[in-house]
Amino acid sequence: MRNIDGIVLAGGSPGKGEILGATTEALLPVGGRPMVTWVLRALQDSGCIERLVLVGPPELSTLAEEEGVYWVLAGSSAVESALNGYRALEGSRWLLLATADLPLLTPQAVRDFLERCLKVEADLYYPIITRQSVEEKFGGARRTYVRLKEGTFTGGNLALMRADALMPCALQGEKLVKLRKSPLGLARQIGLLFILKFILGRLTLAEVERNFSHLLGVRGVAIITPYPEIGMDVDKREDWELVRRVFDSATFLGGG
């Protein structure tokens, strides 16, 4: 798999940065640098990304220039921001999307994820992490987990996709987001049997892949990654404090 371009989404939730003491979430200090800097450098240092664009508010334009990446203005939603990033990368074949709040992301984690994607043919690849992996490395982390037949997983904050799959995924994704407050409408789209099996923890990973591939109109697969850093996003103050503690530890700084 070649010609991979990267999009880092730094729109953030309104006011989250201010609550934690920064003008925007991506600029929160971690390890002596703005949080988003670690994400940009992990992607750059992986050796797998050709062009990289940072999508965010105007406050990030100077940082983007300093880091040697493109900058474009964020949209009103994550979907719109992703499309803005895509438009700035004319001729892309593959896109690796990442959120700006993954300061523990490492080049090794990025490379490993992309290498695992090479082993299966698909349009969209999404990383998932076992609960055991998270708790072994980041014991105090609170994550949202989903119980499947194969185990208990949390989702990552990366996604690899064919560039020409972004638009159909974006359109379908927006429809699903609009249905999130309509249980009946969502059930019609997803299926009552699927929902029931989800509640009972009887779904298989293959069933989840098939269902969401059908919903999005592209072939999507889940990639189990041994790197929990991929799912350690900073969503609240306790997350921020946890990653700061990790950066202060010799284990992380020495092991990358």
C-alpha cells in the first residue's frame, strides 16, 4: 500500500480547550509541546505518510507551518473537516485520518497498523484494541468498551480509507449521526436483531463488519492492534492528566 496521505482532525469540541487551559484542545501542553505536535510527528516519523494536512481553527496555522504540514480550516463537523482535508490533498489514493488528541501515538503504532491493513483487501480499515491491552499498559484509563463474542474492545482514533470512499462514507455517516436521537429510525437502519445481539454481547466481529460495510456502502474491516496508544484520546481532564503522567515516566520516553 503506497501513496498514503494523512489528515489530522483538530476541530475539537467547543470550549473543551478553554476548560483545560488552552485556546483550543489541540494546543493543550503535553510533554512540553502542544498535544497535536505529537500526533503530527508520529505520522511523519512513521515513514508511511507522504503529505500531511492539519485541519483546525486559525490558531493552528502557525504550528502547521512550523511542523512542515499543510493547514486548512476545520468545518462545522468532523465529517466536514475530513472533506476539507481531502480537498487540500488533490490526487490522493489513500487517506489516514487521525484525531489531534492522541499525544501517546507513536511511529511504531502507525506502522504496525498500516502493515496489518496490508494483509486484507478493503476500502476502510478501523483499529480496535482489546480491554486487556489497554489495562496492561494504561491501568487507570477509562475507556468505552463493546463486548463481542471474540472479546471486549474499544475503538481507536485512526482510520485508513481509499480516498474515493471518503465521500460516500461521509454522506452515509451524516445520515446515521442525524438518526442518533431517533431510536426507531436507527433501528430501521441497523436492524433490530443486530441491536438485540449487541445488547446481549452475542455479536461477532464479522457481523459488525458486514453490517457497517452495508450501512456505509464500502467494504470495512476492523484491525485488532496491540498498541493501545491508538485509542488513548484526551477527552476530559482525567485523560489529560493520565497522558501527562505517562510522558513523565521513563517507560514511555524510553520505549516510544
